[in-house]
Amino acid sequence: MPTKVHPALKNMIPIVDSIAKTFGKNCEVVLYDFSNLQSSVIAVGNGHITGREVGNPIPEVILKSLKANKTENEVNFKTKGKDGKILKSTIVYIKDDAGKPIGCLCINIDISEYIMVKNTLEDLCEINNGEETPVEPYGGSVNDVLENIVNTTIENYGKPVNFMSKEEKVNMVKMLDAKGTFLIRGAIDYVAKILCVSRYTIYNYLDEIRVGDDLTKY
């Protein structure tokens, strides 16, 4: 550490270790002093992540920013360690009263393990995108199954029952019939109630549907 450290940087030194301890072993925190670029690191927490130590020189990425006079804070950008670690990094520039950059605080979080977990979870959660996402009421009664089939079919149809035409209600009954809904005892009465028609109307709809289906075979 240089013999003379700017008070603003000196006040940051205890914060380095505090941040590192707060976020754990995968979080490296480094404090740089721009007064001596050859020995710029004046404090480091969890240096094992990149191998940085007090007395190390300033890294190339910060040197380029200083050269280009681009000293705005950079938050959550991706970097890579020499050993292949994937890091989420943040650079906060520290300036004096005149606005001149005198140092910076860098946070490097090793997210390599998290990315592996993320990829594993994405593979595990991958599903085929169908037209409909069934909700299975496991452990429910047969009435729960019936209610779920009817409600899901209506929701996916995308139109409230009271706005449906006769043709649309016939189509709804056809969709329900294709799912085996009317194999469930009491389904005729339940669907009739939901569609606001009589049970005999449902029978008529089914007759129309099944006659039509038979004709398409020839």
C-alpha cells in the first residue's frame, strides 16, 4: 500500500472486507488507487477468485477506461477469469472533490456454478409448447376432473359463454366430447348448466357432431 492514500480511498478500505464477507466466498472485492498504476491494488477481499493481491497493477480494462477518459460506473457486466471462471463484475469509480478519478472499487462475483445450475434447470423445465396447458387436479374427485376439463376448455376458447353463438357452443361441446368429457357420469347436466342450455340441447349438439363426423368418413 502506498504511504499516502487519499482519504476517500482510505475510508473505503474497511468496506472491501465487509462486502466480501457479506456476499461470501464467490464475491471478490478489490480497491484500486490510481496514484500508482504499477502497484494499484490497496485492498482485496476473496482474492482467490482472480488471484489478485495487494500491490498488483491496475488491470487492462480499467487502464483503457482511464486512457479514454471514460470513468462512468459500470454495473453487472460479464468478464472471464484466466482459469475460465465466468464473472459478473461492477466498477465504481471514486473521484475527488474536483471530479478527478482517484481510484475505483471493483466487485467480481463468480457465477460459474450458478450458470451450470441455471442450464440444468432450463433443461429440466423444458416442455413442448402445445395449444393448451392442462391442469391436472391430482388427488381430486371425478367432479374435480370434470370441472377442470370444462373450465380449462372454456378459458382456452377465449370467449365468455354468454357471448357464444349456437355454433360456438356446438364447437365447445365437440371439443369436450373429443376429450372424453361425456364419459363421466353427470357431464351432460354439468355442461348444460355451464353453457346455459338444457340437457336435451346438449344431446342434440352431440347428435349433430357425431352425425357430421360419420359423414366425413365417406
